[in-house]
Amino acid sequence: MLRFLTEHEHAVLAAAADRLIPPLDAHPGGAALGVADYVDRLLGAFTFDPPLIFAGGPFSGRAGGEASFGKFLTLSRHEETAWRTRIEGSRGMAEREFNGPTRGWQAIYREGIAALGDDFLTVAGAEQDLRLRANPELREVFYAHACEGAYGPPEYGGNPGTAGWIAIDFPGDVQPRGWTDEEVRGRD
Amino acid sequence: MTDPAHDYDAVIVGTGPAGATAADVLTAAGWSVIMLEKGRNHLLSLDAPFAPLGHVSNDEIKFFSRHFLGPDPFLEPRTYRRDDGDGDHLFAGEVNNLPSTVGGGGFHADGKLPRFRAVDFKARSELGPIEGSDIVDWPVDYDEMEPYYAEAENLVGVAGRAGANPFAEWRSGEYPMPPGADMFGAVLTTEAAQRLGYNPYPAPTGVNSVPYDGRPACNNCGFCGFFGCPIDAKGDPVAPLRNALRTGRCDIRPESYVERVLLDASGRTARGVRYLDADGNAHEVTGRVVVVAGGAWETPRLLLRSEIANSSGLVGRYLMYHFQTYVVGSFPFRLHGHRGRSVTHLHDDHMILDADNLAFAKEHGLPYFRAGIVEHGGGGHPILEGQYTEPGIAHTREMLDSKMRDRLWAFTVQGEDLPQITNQIDLDPRVRDVYGFPVGRATYDVHAHEVVASRYYAPKLAEIMRAAGAEQTFSITSPRLEGDRAARDGASVSRHIMGTCRMGDDPRSSVVDRWQRFHDVENMICTDSSVFPTSTGYGPTLTIVALAIRACRALAGVPPLQSQRAS
């Protein structure tokens, strides 16, 4: 279930993710790597309690131990201010504007996706690239988030089944198993 | 021992290596202490047996993208400029951030803990001055420091091998643990360095190679530098904090932001501090002694805000980093740099003066130069790799090849940065933190010394990298040297921050004395790297801890440590 994006916005972000992180050989594209889901969980982080900002620990269960990444940590009062401001914008609230106003990611995505055009899903890839380039505010924020979604722990909403890590031959989190001294020292 | 007029024997501001060591030494001497930490506690339970909280994990999003350990640059920005010509500042946000959390900078460090050499304490008298800087001797020397270094290595638990570094000074004994596993990339680069006549050695590392002090051996997970240890295998800062807590005389208060140091009517004695709790309520707490240990950025900021201890006008002055030169090699095969302790070897050769580097120095108008330790280490993690890559098909191709991560090996030089009076931390005139106080501002520009040293050594490091099998190499620095002045507008990314309350005997030319006591405030000491008169080319943490042991033993009237050369 989507927490912030509309179905259409989600589909546009998935298509855009495949332009920024295109599929190649065994590497899935940004769409299949759950980038749009990751962004939805980030923009809707405060629809969860605790909010989906800091995953728990110490272990995910993928390399042994009890799975605890999914038990997100609570935020302090100030951390909530910081993350709500990043996500929602400062909205004229004094406690969020001690150094001036902040434009939030929700607005950057909502307005940025609208600016890509209603027909974004049906135009050719080259045209999608041009429209993304014409929208540098969205493109910059989205690319940073796309990389987080594609190659971050799946508990944040992207990288389904660790497909991003498998594609690049990265083991991801390895505690508590770790590596033997021989695996550290030797050539594979 | 606490007299009824005070809440605690000592009020300690900051819980990083500097504050944690002070708490350990003072509580062992029977003192009661309160530790005030502006950040949150993710390190250990404050109830016996003080177990890890389990918040630390192999999670790149949490630690790299979301400022989990603080300071969040939205809540507590910092600013940067090179000089007055840049106006109030060039940049506001994340500048030289060290964790703002229980454990401080020790929390995320990968724990490379070398000692300084004798010459580092006496650079002025043994090497001489350099124009445009104020190189001074430290008011301590290596022989006096040796037993404190040994004590610090035992306290934190440092793995290393005595005799492996031919440039190292004398030691009173072996390291408490043998070195941990060599990383594969370091096996290649140390062999190549040796073939070319250099002297790499296993990095003294504050990470357990065997079970030590009730904590397990490291299992090489690879999420080391800039993360934190999920299994409690790293001693700094857990070991001294846990020692202090076990005495029952240490009270740690996270989310307690010290607003001001309070003096009595004489103006020469600290009464205590005023702090804000997590809900923003103000409190005063008093102590016989105040220990400031907020680090070389936050300590001068607190003192300037409190308008104390600055009759010399030098609080915040002589800000030093390490000038970082990175020489990066890409290899035709995978190096799995994500396994192991981030960096496992160092070499010191580039700090040693010889005829060739002296001739290069003279050609460039310097009497001499010294760089710093060279760290042999692996690449970053995949989100960072992705974000460094251009979007589009180049992204996916690069991620599949992984030239910037899994086939990458890097030398990082922690180059000595000369003390210049114009480099400083002061209070930004406009930018505020979430608590409403002016943020710290760095005014910093490099000296020719750092630039010339980097230009001399970078090609030599590239030669080692190619001899190790790298197909391509490139070199970058922080701060950047390429381009015109307009392009060189980025702050240093160094997390080694030193020198903003320099130590010395003369109250006119230093802020604290040889026992780290403030010249102007008789019952206040500083135990962090603010007191460093010079930056040397070594990581600062072991010297912070050793100095803090020495200063706090003296403060508590505990006899000084003595040592003798091992036979």
C-alpha cells in the first residue's frame, strides 16, 4: 500500500528510475530494484510509528542472529523536527525555520513529477531523459534516493530480496557471521 | 569526597575519548562525575551491566545518508570560509562533523591508534620554524608520555606488533593484542611498498583481535570506519565509559546541551555549567572541577559563547586538520575491501626528512616538510559508489564493474597541517543551531607546506599503487588543490580537528598549561585535541587519551606513571 505517492506518481518514478539506473545484463533497473517504493516509504515515513527513518539493529537476520532491522528506532524531539522539515518542508513553522525556510521533498517530488508531464509514461526513453534533465531539482534529489533505495538495506523499502546487492556482488550486512581471517586476507 | 557545596566532584562536558578517559581516571580516584552529552545515547545501556543497546548495525543508509550519530546538519549546522574575503561564510551545513552522541568521535572511528614520535613533541627545536606558521614545542616529551601511551593502549585495547615500524619510538612493552587480519588489498600494497624500499607495518588498531576486557574479537564485518561496532569489539569509547559506570560514581546524561560554563564572582573559578535537557528545560549543575572535552571544534565554541578563558585571545586559534591526499588505484580483479577493519596497514616513511625531500622543499621555498601516516585501505560502500557515478547507463556499467569500490584500493595520507594563527573556529554571525545559539565557523586556508608535501608524495604513492597491480591511479586532496581559487571553495573533510586551545607554559601564547589546566580558570581543564600545539602526521586519538590520563591523574593527585624501555 502506498503511503504518500499516488499510483500514477509511483509509476512515473519507477519509469524515471529505469532511466537513471537502467537495467543491464544481470543488473535490474531502478524500477525492479524498488526505488519508487523506497521513495514512497521515505516521503510517508511519518505515517508509521516509529517513523521509518532509522532502522533497528544490530542484525537483519540475513547473516544469522535475530532479525531486528525492521524494528525502527524512535526519534528524539529534535530529530523529528529535522526529518519532518526535510520531508514536509518548513511550512512557515518557527521551530523549523531558525535558519530560514526549507522546501520539503514531498513538494519537490509532487511538483517535479507533475512537471514531467502526464504523458511521461508513454514517451520514448530519450524524451524521458530530456524531461528529467529539464527538472534538475527533482533529478538530483531522486538520484540520491534512487541509489539509497537500490543498494540500501531492504527494510527501508527498496532493494527487494537484496536484488541490488546480488547484482553488484556485494554481500550487504554480514553480522553476526562476519568474515574469517582467510576471507579477509586471501584472493577470491 | 564531594563537598556539600557541589553536586559532583567533576562536571565533564562531552563523552568522546577525551571525556570518557577523564571519567575513567577520575572515578577510579574516587571522584564523582557527571558527563553531559548533547547527543543521544546509542552506545550502551546506562544500567548495569552496561551492555550494548543494539542500535549499531551494518546499515549504510542510517550511518551515511541519515546522520544517525549526529550532529544532524539541519539541527546543528557549521559554517566554513577561507578568510574574510569570503564574507560571513561560503557554506553552511556539514563541516568536519564528528559524531555527536555518547562516545563521540570514538564511536565511528575505525580505531587506528598510532603513537607520536619524539620529534613530534619537539618540532620547533629539532626541525625549526617555517615562515607563516607558529610551530612550537609541546610542553611534554615522548619519554614522559610513554607510560601514558602504554596505559592508553591497555585501556582501549590496541592490537599491534612492537618493532614492526622501524621509525617508532621505544616502548615499555608489547601491545596488549597481536594485529588482526590483513586485508587482501593491503597485502598487495604492503608487498609493493616493501619492494620499493618503504616500511609498512600493521596499523595499531583499537579493535580486538582476540577477546579482551570482556569484549569479543572483531569478526571483520567491514562496516568499520564511519559506522560503529555492532558486536562491541572496539574499545574506544566503550571501555573507559564502562569502567567509569561500574564505579557507581559516573552519571551520564545524554541529550544535555551545555549552554555555558559558569564562573564564580572572582571570575577565575568555574562553578559548573548550565545545560538544556531533552525537553529544552535549563538546569545548573555544579562541580569542584569542570572538564571540557567537546572536541577541538565544540570546545572553543563553548568557551567563546561563555566569554571565558580567553585573555590570550587564542581560544579558537591555530585550528589544524590533517591535509588529506588520496591516491587511488583501480585493479583488474576484485579486492573485497568490504571485509576487514577498513584500513590495516600504515607507513611512516613520508614523515622522515631526507636529502631528496629537503631539496624539493628548498626548491619550493620551505626549509623542510613532513606529510603523515599513509593508510592502506579499501573503498566505500555501494550507495556512496552509486551516488558518485553519473546517472544513466554509465551508472549500471560502473556498478557492475565496481572500479570505485570492489576494485579500488586507496592510500590516505594524514598530512601534517601547520599551525597558523589565522585558521580558527569562531561564532558565525548569522547561522544558529536548533537551540538558538550561534554555530561554530571554521576560517581555514592551507599553508604552502601541506601543498608542497602533497605534490611531492602523491606521485610516489601512485608508483607503489601501480607496483601493487593497479591499472590506473589518480590522486585527489582535501581541501582541493586543483582549479582556480573560485573552484577551491570546499571545506576540509578531515575529521581530525586539533589545536584551538593550545597548550603551553606562557599564558600570553597559550590557553592551557602543561597539565591542560586553563591559565585563566584555575579549576577547569581541557582533555581533548584542542590542546595540541601541532598536528603531527598521526591520528590524534591515542594521544588525546594518553594526555587525558596524564592530566586527570595529576588533577586527582594520583602519582605520575613511570616506564622503562623493554629489554
